[in-house]
Amino acid sequence: MRLLIEHATVWDGSGASPFPGQVLVEGERIVAVAPAAESLSAADGAERLDGRGKFLIPGLVEGHAHLSFVDTPRGTALGELPPEDHALLTMDAARKLLGAGFTSACSAAAAKIRLDVAVRDAIERGLCDGPRLLAASPELTVTGGLGDGRRLHLHQDSFGVAVDGPDEVRRMARLCLREGCDTIKLNISGDYGTESAPSEAAVMTDAEVVAGVEAAHTIGRRVAAHARASDAVKSALRNGVDIIYHCDYADEEALDMLEAAKDRIFTGPAIGIVLARLESLRGDNSWQGQGFLERLKPLYEATCRTHNEMRKRGIRIVVGGDYGFAANPQGTNARDLEHFVTHFGFTASEALQAATRTGGEIMRRGHELGQIKPGFLADLLLVDGDPLADVRVLQDKRRLAMIMKGGARYLPCEGTPHVRRLH
């Protein structure tokens, strides 16, 4: 298949200004990019797609995906889902994400060991539509940490696996790696909804972190960390973690360490879930709602303060807002770009670069993903509107005139969150 997309305004993901241009796609790759006025002899005989009045940008990359978090109201509900049902719902989430213009996704954790792996492989084999996916393990947490939903009187699975001590961490990490996970997830800090492990506490020891990192790095895989607490961020950096999510309470020392490691690590704030929950609590005058609100407000303020500073220091930040909960459902992920502009001081171009060029890098494919260049994979969005003038245009699926992943064309299905493949 050879396709020439012509008369479009091309924004190539590099940060350069957009230009009137044309892009030639052959098979799964981009073979030529040229100004609109230039004659492309290589395009002779190619099918032509008129992009007049539209922007052509790289496909978006979700840097903090939880495809198996299937819009449930609470984490323990994920543990109640039978594996067969859960796999189908995860495939459905993959279709929603592609339908929102995200052609790649780096998972930040799965709710069961093989869910990401099975869906990743199904997408690669053409059994399911979805973004190209890097599969993650469940969240390895300590007893009482984020994701440990058990009670003494009741066995209750959640989205985490409780492991205590280096040997247990190492064994579980190896098991997940054996089953095909690309990334091991460690919950080094607690979280605002976990009474026994608050956001400000680093609950996993250095020795436990090292065990997980060594297991993954030995075979060339990566480790991602949930790290809201400053001490958790420092532990992640000291011990070789590759992707550090949240970083909300990072102090000056932690920020200096992040900056020193900025060419090695990726970060992701995941502010989407925080904002969604703040919105859902508006008008909730119950003592439970007010108590939750009191924990969320300082977290939101810390997140904004930290990520404004991280942006200024040139630390790599990816989009992805913990989508997959009832307040923050799958398929609404493009809201994150607006959040970056509104809350972190990004320009629209910088937010788009975080979702494209930096996204290609976190996928470990920066040499062929996330930009519109000859030789790169043909992951493209044709947008009816100017996302540099108003990045919110990407939240309206009706404005996605074409979604292309590896040369295959898709359209959002009207009235549904899904896509249909055209070619």
C-alpha cells in the first residue's frame, strides 16, 4: 500500500514549526516528507488522501497506561473479575485507546500477571485492534502498601501483589519476567487512598528495590516505580529504576538527582486521576468525602509545583494520567495534554512533544516512533483543527479524520469509543 497524504499542515513532533506539506507512506513506514510545493516523483501511482485544512501529527503515546484497569470504582473490584472476562475488557480498553488517537502505550501496571502480555500479543498478531503495547507486571507492593487489598478475615485480590523482603520481590519479578512482562512495577511509596501507606511514605526498602531492578536488568527489561514520596524518588534513582511515576513530593535534593539522571530516566505525573477525583468530590459534604479531599488538595498542589520545576530542568515527562478508573475512564486520555498546559506550564507544542517524541523514547523506539520522518513507522493522526492553537481539539474524537498505526488506517466509530479499520 502506498498513500500520499497531501495538502495538510504537518507538525512532525520534533518541536519545529508546522509547515504545509505532504507525507508518503509505503507499507508500515513513512518514506518521504516534503513541502507541499515540492514535486514527489516517488508518489507516482500512490493513492492520495486530501488533508486540506487539517493538521497531520504523529500518533500519540500513552506513557502511563493501565489497560486492565477497566473503569471500576475501586481497586479491589479488579481482583473480583474472572480472568476470561478481564481479558476481554482489557482488549476493549485497547480499542478505546486507539480510538482516542493513541497508537502506542507503555503500561504502568496490569491487574493480573498475564493480562498486558496476552493483549500485547493479541494486538501484534492482529487478533485485536489496539496500540502497540509494552506490557507491565502487576504492582509489586509491600504488605499494607498500595494495591494490597487483603484483610485478615477476608482474602481479597486487588491490582497489586504483596511481597516482603528482597527474596520475595526477586521471585515475583522473575515470575512476571518469565511470563513475558516488559516492565516490572514497584510501589516504592504509598498513596493518598491507602491508610497504612500514605503518599509521603517510602514503604519499600532499598534492598527490595535493588532485587527487582537486578532481576529485570539482568535480562534487559525495565523497572517502573510508583514514587510519590521524596524518599521514594531518591530510592528509585539510587537503585537504577528506569521510569519514575508521580514524584509529587520531590524535595530539592530529589529534583537535583532527577536532573542529573534526566538522560537515563523517564517520569510521568499522572495528574489526570487526581483532577478527576477532585472534580468528583465537588459538592460531597460527607465526612468521608471531605477527608479524602483534604488528602488530595496538598497532593495536587505538590504535583503542580514539582512538575513545573521538572519542566524547567528539562527532565523527560510523558503524558498519562492513570486512566482506567470510574472517575477517569479509558479513552479520555487526551485530556492529559490540556492538563500539562493548564497545570504544568507547558506550551501546546511542548505537551504534544511529550505525547509524541518523548513517547517514542519511552517505548524504546525513539529512532522510529513519535516523529514524522522518513524511515519512521507510519503512526499518524489527521486532525480537523489546530492542536497547537488549542490542544483540547484532540479530546474530540469527531476531529480525528484518520488514525494510522503502522500504515493501517482507522476511523473512530461514531457514537462509540471504538475504531474501525479501513485498510
